[in-house]
Amino acid sequence: MPSTTRTAHSTTIDDAEIARFSAIADEWWDERGKFAPLHKLNPVRLTYLRDQLIRHFSRDGASATPLNNLSLVDIGCGGGLIAEPLARLGATVLGVDASATNISVASLHAKNAGVTVDYRATTAEQLALEGQQFDVVFALEIIEHVADVKLFYDAITALVKPGGILILSTLNRTAKSYALGIIGAEYVLRWLPKGTHSWSKFIKPSEMAAAMRGRGFAVHDIMGITFSPFEWKFSLNAKDMDVNYMMVAKKT
């Protein structure tokens, strides 16, 4: 298992990124606010995540709570847009975020909604150092915001139980992702505050797959996510990973 320790000061935390998201944390659950794109994306993401977990763990897709008895950690959980729905499906969920402000917002929303989610203001590497492991680890739209990608890979892979799965999502590093993910989303549509993303931190699927294989994981699926400006909606598209994509990897 790769070591999650580099130096006494190694961290995946990028203070500027934490400050940027903490400043707009009150809008996490506002479907018309700064996180409106995530609210539009969420149904597509949740369908894919649910289907992958049901398939991998041979669960009953007709059940209202098909994820019963599965332990799950959502790294970079933000306001809980993924953690909360998955808890409703029966999973035992830990939501982790380096921003204490995000954790406060997520905890309050879950309490008011009557959903049980354990939220902690910490990091993936801290959980790994504690020796914690889960059936499922999510790292969704977070890796492009961390300070040390290799340390992050080490930490999140260490958190997966043998036979468990890791699901990641991020943006591909292509000319199209620069045009749509940065120019389009931040400057034209103004979906995101300017400076939210740095194109140089986007990761190609081949790079992520190599990082997974190098840490004892087998890639089971890669799925693209596309946006149609005419229908104003996101869709899964296995043939188009030029901008957004998700990857499922199993710990072998």
C-alpha cells in the first residue's frame, strides 16, 4: 500500500480553494445560487452512482434502501448534495470536507431533513492515517482542487476496503474542457465564480487510470458527462469524456 506520509507538513489542502468555497457555503442548497450547476448535474450523478453500487455489491435495485449496511465516505462532500441522498438509500455515510463552514452547512441541512449523516471537518489523508476503511469511497469534483494530487491518490485508495470500490469524477484536460469548463462556465454562463478552476489541474482519464493501477486498483468503468445547451441538461455519454467524466475502480 502506498504511504500516505510524505513530510510532517504534507497536505492535500489548498487554502485558497478552501476559502473560495467557504465564502459561498451558504448557497450549497440553493438550486438557483452559485451551485445551481451541481443541482442540475446531481440527478445524473446519483443515478450512475446508485447503479454502480447496486451492480458491484449485487444489491436489489427494486429496494428503497439498496445500500443498507454499506459504509461510504464522501471526500470533499461540500454541503452534502451527494452524501444526503445516499444516506437515504440506506448507506452509512461519512461526509468529509476540509472546510468547517461547509461541514456546518451540511450538518444543519441533514438535521433539518431528518437524514443521518456523520460529517467531519478533516482530510482524506487524516482518515487514512487513522487506518479507517470503507466499502465505498467517493472523490467527486474534488481532485482538481487539491494541493498534492499524488498524496490525495495515496489517501483515498488507502481508505477502500479490499474488494471495495472508489468512484472519482473530475474534468478532462482538453481544449474542449478549457472552452466549456472554464470560459463557458465561469465567464459566459457565469455558473461558477471566476477562478474556480485551473485548467492545468484537470486530469486526463489515462492519467487517472494509471494512478489507480499503480495503487492496486482495476478500472471497471469510465463514463463521460455531457451538457446540452438546447435541452439545458446533463447526460451520461460513454463516448464523450472530453469535459467531465467519472471513473469506477475496484480494489484488487
